[in-house]
Amino acid sequence: MTQGLKEVVRNSLQLDWKSTTLIVIFFILATIVVVWTQRPEEELLLEKLKALGLPVVGVGPNVNVSEALETGTQTYPDSPYVIPADRVPVVILPNSIINSIKSLPEEQISFEKEVFARHLAHLKETQKVFSEPILNSIKQDLTRNISKTLDTLWDEVDYAFEKNIGTLPEDEEQWKTVSVYGKVLNIVALLSGRVFVGAPLCRDEEWIKATISYTIILGATVGMLWKRPWWQRRIVAPLYFRTYDDVHRKAQELLRPLLERETTLDPSEWEKKTAEQTDGQLIRWLLSHTPQKDGKINVKQLAHDQLTVSLAAIHTTSITISHLLYDLATYPEHVAPLREELESVIAEHKAAGGNGKLSKVEITKLWKMDSFIKESQRLNPPILVQMRRYLTAPLALPSGHILPPGTFCGVDAQMTNRTVPYYEASPITHQQAPFDSFDGFRFSKLRSVPGNENRYQFVTSSTESLNFGHGS
């Protein structure tokens, strides 16, 4: 009996081992079949768009987007076309339908979901890229308090320039070559940090490094993940995001003492500080819009919010200023008129009892400077495709095409800047340089025409000027 029982157990174990082996082999084979037959969504999307009859401009994953936009918009000015960009194919919509696209609800054609999908935010289990506290702080508080922040920024400008530029030597032989973008990046990080978190944290080298590197590291990490096969991304994401997570943890560590100080103020101190102090206002705005859980602040979320606004503010501003400096060096004939205008406005301000530190009102009088900045950005847009959206429902276009859900789309900002016909309608067109060449005072001339005084400003967005997104 005992010998027979042993034999039965031995045979059963052999059968179980064989069964388990067969199951494992079957699972591996099934996985291989799925991996090889399941194609990535971006590849399927490109085929869907081709099936609609949309022309594809540019070939391969390393397509030159700038050249593709120039070719595509010149060839198909009034109809959509596709650029097979390095991550997902993007449908470039004609300029003529901008306003109709802008009026569609977020639930149908989403800016938030486009940013979420393009940055593979689901791999970090992020629910939203832009939290409600960020949106409320910028739309409500920052917009109302722009004038108040200027006084604080004047103080930070002095510190930032002294730290990064110093006193220029009178002897030109002592001048040295510097990285324009690197210097500008540090100056902009200091200025934005003064409003976002205030001194002394905004001047902390580790904080500056975190806010600058966050954008670079996020872009590099997401770029590497997009190059991996779709089925590998979730597997390797924790490894790829390690440096990103390190920056996040450092931001939390640096921000925690500030948050603890702010949240221990009694209500009267809080109200007084918020009303009178312009230093680090954003952190108080975020706190006022962020609900506490069990009486505790969410340091991780607030650090994420700070890094997100730094991402939006630092690099695009630095790119714009760097191009300005290069254009000033390339077209030095603009320097004297710009200096003359600035000195005139400062003198006027001092004559009225001011200290020479210009307010928002005085800055709006610098028409030539505003024009120079706008012209520089017109020919060097920080983002080539604006009004980027992700479709969550079918979208019928005037061309007759119906774009499917899951489509990424946007509008060509680069060629809009260079081909807009409204310049031609101006009575001073003969005084302007051609659209493809630089004319620093192009827009101040246009504003000199009666009725145009409040048009063609740097911060103005319209269907003719998309560099500020025109609604996104």
C-alpha cells in the first residue's frame, strides 16, 4: 500500500510539472504573438488618417517639423494634412477654422488630454497635468496681481544681473564669451522664483537647479520612452523616471519648510501678508486653492504644481529673450531708437514723481520695444504647432474629412507668422520689410495707424498671431 501510494504521488507530481511547463510555454508563446501582432496606437492612427485621404508631409520618425510645416502649409493652405512626428502623427488644421476649433468644448477636443497623452503621464499614474489650484491661481490671482509683482521683480532683476552678468569691463579686450541661453535661463529662473516661492528659496542654488532641470529631464525621459516599443514602456518607466523622481523629491524637501511656515500663520497674519507682500505670492495662492486632508498639506502635490508652473514659465521665456539678444546683435540699427524710447519713458516717469522703476502703465508706452519683441518671436516661435488638441469624439471638418477619436491635431504657428495677409492691408505696407525678413519696428508702425493703437501687441493673440496659443 505504501509503495503504491508513493508511486501515485510521484506520477501526479510529474504530471503537475509537465502541466505547469506547458502552461508557461503557452503563456510565453501567446505573449510573443500578442506583441508581434498588436501594433502601436500611433501606427494605427497614421493608417486611419491615410485612409481618410489626408496627405502626409514628411517621411520617417525623424521628420524635420519646421520644413514639413513650410511645405505642408504652402501646398495645402486651406485643408488639413498630416505630419508623422517622432511621437504621434499630428493633423495640421488650416488657419481658417481656428475660431471654430477654439469654441469647441474641452470634453470633445481636449488640450489637457493632449498634454497628458504626449507626455505619457499615465505611466506616472498622474490624474491631471494641470491641477485645479494651478488653473485657479493663474486665471484668477496672477492675472489680477500682475502690477503688484513688478516692484518685487525690480529688486530681483538687480540681484539676478549682478550674480549672472556682473559689471562689464570698460576695456573690450577683457570681455569674454558666455552662453547666452545659460545666463538667461538662470536670470529667468530667479525672477519667476521670486513670484512663485519668494526669497530666500528662489535664490537657493538647489531650487534653481530643480526648477530648470525639471523640464529638461521630463522631456528627455518622455522622449526615451516614446522610442521604446509600446509594450515595454510601462515595464521600463520606473527606471527611466528615476532622475525625474529625484528632482521631485528634492523640490518637496526644499519646499516643506516654507509650506510649514505659511500654514502656521494665524488668519489675520495670513490676510495681511497676502494683501501687502508680493514676494512668493503663488505659493499662498496655491495653498488657498488646495484643500487640506485631515489638516495636512499635500507637499507632493504642491511641489508638483510649482515644478509645473516653472516648466511653463522658465524655458519658453528664456528662448524668447535669447532670440531677442541675438536679433539685437544681428540688427544693431535698432539699438539707438530702443534706448531713446526707454530713456524718454523713464524721464517722464521721474518727472511725475516716480523712481524710474517702470510700472505696468509705463511699460505699455514702450511701443518700439514691444514691436521688436513681437517681431523676434514672429520669426523664431518657441512652439511651431500651437492650439494642440486630442480628440475624444469625431470631428467633422469643412473639408469633408471626419477625424476619429484619438487624433492629435494643431495649427501651424510658424507659417501663420510668416504668411498672414493682414500686413498687406495696412496703409504703411510700403514702409515694412518683406514678411520673411526682420523688421523690428514692423508692429509699432502698424499701431501708429489710427484705430490700431491697441492692436498688434506682443501679448495679443489672434488668428494671425498664435504664439500665445490663442485659447490654449
